[in-house]
Amino acid sequence: MIASRKDWVNMFNTIKEAVNWIERQVKFKPKTDLTRMHLATKLLGNPEKDYQIIHVGGTNGKGSVCSYLSSVLVKHKKVGTYTSPYIIKFNERIKIDLEMITDEELLTEINEIYEFNERYFELYEERLSFFELVTLIAFKYFSKKKVEVVVLEVGIGGLLDATNVVQADLAIITTIGLDHIEQLGNTLESIAKNKLGIVKDNTPLITSADKSLYPQFKAHCDAVKVPLYMIDSEEIEVVSNNPLRFYHDGTIFETPLLGLHQAINATVAITAIEYLYPEIPQSDIADGIKHTQWPGRFEVMNNDPLIILDGAHNENGITALVDSLRAYYPNRKKHILFCAMADKDTKIMLKLVSSIADSVYVTHFDYKRVLDLDQLLDQTPHTNKKAFVNPIEAIEEMVATFKEDVIVITGSLYFVSFVRPYLLEKK
């Protein structure tokens, strides 16, 4: 266990110092198993065993599903939510009853995990990674606050993700797409195998993954003797686009989150709630879905001109964005501002956005993983393209030039997080 506060002196005095320290830690460490996390959770007294867990993995849609689940569950349970990355501030990663952990509480937790990391080093001669540390903070904080259920989002993959030390009451896998291929493999089957790592004994699975993967999913669930519930996106009937309304078991549900894929994400969440908590009235489920908030995902930031912010950051996400733009704005010109990380398949992403765009602007910002601006421009197949060193200047030019059109800012959640405060100020 962590020593009591009287036994050591705070390393950090301000939340800024604390967050700067934890964000400087190695993001992910190479591993072939979860020994580090198992040792760490045991030293903490296994706080992850103190509540029910819904474990949410997949390539795209994880965050939206987590938001839907928490928005419904908060009416009946004390609910913790753990997601990543963040859009507005670091505290978003850890929420209780939809409220972010406060700066004061987060400062305490980071000071304690700093001390824990040093003691871990004394015992095992290595320190924990960024994601391991933040996950441990969440486990411990949720236990301290006596939550009843935790909606736990997987970081990368599943099998070797730091969150996968838990024994979940239910697993959810949203979509399977080609992302993080260096860590997970370069085929859908290899990625699916990794993500299926969260499905263990006594952990039923709900998934909206492509039907072509059904045999692989069925074989895995049969091997660990758990039920499998496949949601076929083709069977979801959308009633209207804006607001987005869709049928589920004969009832019309409505979500404020735009994008046709949100009907699938909401259906996954509804199915999970109905399975795990059949006592929750359908009216409460519908109300929770209707009031879900999830910034940075097909988020309308302005209407004059129309500016849409979307954190799509891989082929699947961009495809969903393009499909939604076609459905929502078939007769309006569209202009894209794009920035992405260097480890993404930016060529295919730029090809997809170029297919529906009247112009494509590329840019970058001060973040170590951002792809070089010249490379982004070279990879853009659109004939009407332009590069901007400063994304704010790009936005200002687009707003001044395309007053009657649709401006879409996309390519990275980190980029969305960077520009969103500016757009909020201009509202």
C-alpha cells in the first residue's frame, strides 16, 4: 500500500507541475505480458476489484459508447468513467457521475502515484509508464470514492493493455480497423485477436464489429465459454439524421451526437445496459442516450459559417466522417482542415477527405508526433490544396473565404483538442 501522507512530502505543489510530470513519463513500455500491472495493482490492494466493470475496446467508437453508458447509468448507479485521450483538460480521463476529477483531487492522486512509482522502482528496479500510472490512479480513485460500476476504456488493443488486469462483468468491442498496426498487426484478424484479449472467463461480449469477423469472435467466445452478442449495423434503421433518431426493438431513440455511426454506437450501449441491468427502465435509457455529451466528435462549433470538429484519426474514422458529411450536407461545398500524427495512415485518410472536399488545407501544431507539413501536403491528392504553418491562421482564412460552405477540422484528437478552445472563444 501507499504510505500515509505524513510519511512523505508532496513532490508537486500545483496541478500544472503534477500533470507536466506525468505527461513526461514514457507513454508505453514494451511488454509481452501484464506482469508490471499485476504487481502494481496487488501492491495497491487490488482496488480494481471493488466495483463492477464494463470494459470497452475497439478501433473507433469506444469513447462515444463509454459516454452513452455513463450517461444512462448515472441515473441508477454511482459510476466511474475512464477514457483517453482528453479534449479539454487532463481531468477528463477520470470522471465520477459525469464530473471530472477536480484539480485538487488529481494533484493528490498524482503525488501519491509518484511516491508509489518510486517504491515500485525500489522493489522491481523499473518504473511504470504513463498509461500504467494514469490507469492505476483511476483504479485507486474509483475505489476511494466507492463507485458501483466503472466504464473502462481500453487504451490500445486489449490483450496487453494496462486496463486488461481487470475481470470485467461485460466486454464491448466496437469496430475493428487498421490502426496502431505496429503494435497490433497489419490485418483485421490480428487486430481482432489482440482486442479479443479483454474477453475472458465470465466476461460476455457485445460487439458491432464487421460480420466478416464473426467466426473469429465466435471461436474465441466459445473457447472461454461466454455468450456473444453481435450487432449488425445494417439492421439499424435510421429515422432522421439531424437530430439523429433510430429504431431499437421497436422504439425510437434519439442522440445529440451527430454522424450516422452514432446510431451503431448508441445501439451497442443500449444493448449493454439491457443485458447487464435489465431493471433499468427503457425510458431512463432513452433519456440518458438523448442527453449524452461527447465533445470533438462531429461537433458543430459554429453555424455561420458551419464549422464541424471531428477527431477521426484513422481510415475507419475518416470513412465514417465522409459518409456522414455526404448524408448531412449533400448539396453544400466542403472544405477540410487536416492535421494528423506521423504514425497514422495519412495517405488513405487524405485520399478519403479529398474525395468529398472542394479544398483541402493541411497544417501542424507543436506536438512531437505530428507529421511534417511538407509530407502532409505531398500526400494530399486534391488539386485545390494549401499548407499553413499556423492552424489558427488557416481557420481564419477559411472562415473569411467559405462563408456559405461547410468547414471540417479533422485528422487527430490531439489536433481537435488544440484548436477547440480557440473555436469556443469565437462562438
